[in-house]
Amino acid sequence: MFDERDDLAGPLSEAEERARIARRCAYLYQAFEAYNSKLVATGLSSATMNKVLLLNAVESYFLDIQRLKAFHGMERADRFKIAGYFLKWLCKIRPIQVGPLGNLPPNLQKRGIVVNADFALIHALIVAKINQPNVEPRLVMSLLYSAHYRELDGGVMAVTMESLARAYPRAA
């Protein structure tokens, strides 16, 4: 389960910071295992989570959030900033690796190509508490396209997540 309290912590000791990063990596790895079981069920069986790249993405995320909070004098980042920067770093580092796609049908090749953006977007929507099934498919596809093919800005993605959360709130 995602625990946003890890993002609310103030100055931490090095040991506490390492533990926070380890918890987030463990959450993402566990989430990937569930996500990957769905990929396997659709025929895409070669995806793996590179733990070194995952660690780099999580460390980069937390450093970016710390800089954001320090620059703006913020005590904490809200769930939309968490989701936006989370999306940015998972898409930038791309910790999910997929084996050769050449012999797969075109629909599975496409899914394999955007697997990092898809995984990151799903979890950004969860963090932002957006009711994903109700979001218009064209909006999801537009976000997926941007997440895969464009350089994302965490702040812009935070505003996007907040707008989506207002339009498609998840029931409490």
C-alpha cells in the first residue's frame, strides 16, 4: 500500500532517509509484481524491474521533492505534487525493462514500448486519488503518450493530477 507519510517527513538522518527510500522501492517492486502478472496474462511475459534503476528513480524523486519544498518554503508536498514528480521520475529513468518485442503481435509490441509510462501513470493516478475507470479514455491515452514521448515537468504533472482529481475524484 502506498504510504504518503514518507513524503511528509522533514529533515531525516541518513539512516531514516535510506529506510524511507527502501520502503518506497519495496512498494513499487510489489506493485510491479501485480502489474506484471497482468502483463503476463495478456501475453507480454518478458518484463522485469531493474532494481538499480528503480533505486535511482526513487532517490531522484525524493531529492526533487526536497528541493521543491526548500525552494518554496513548503513544509510538505501535497498528493498532487507527489503524484506529478513520481510520474516524472519513473518515466525518465524507466526501471521496467522488456525483452525482445520483435516476434510479438503489434498490440503487445506497443504495450511493451509504453510499459514504464503505463505503470507510472497508473500509480500517479492512485497517489492523486483519481478514479481512473471514470477518466475519459482519450485523456488517459493523451497522458500515456506524453508520459512516454515527452519530457515531463513534475510541476506541470502535479497541476494535471490536481485537475483530474477534481474532475474524477475517487470515493473515500
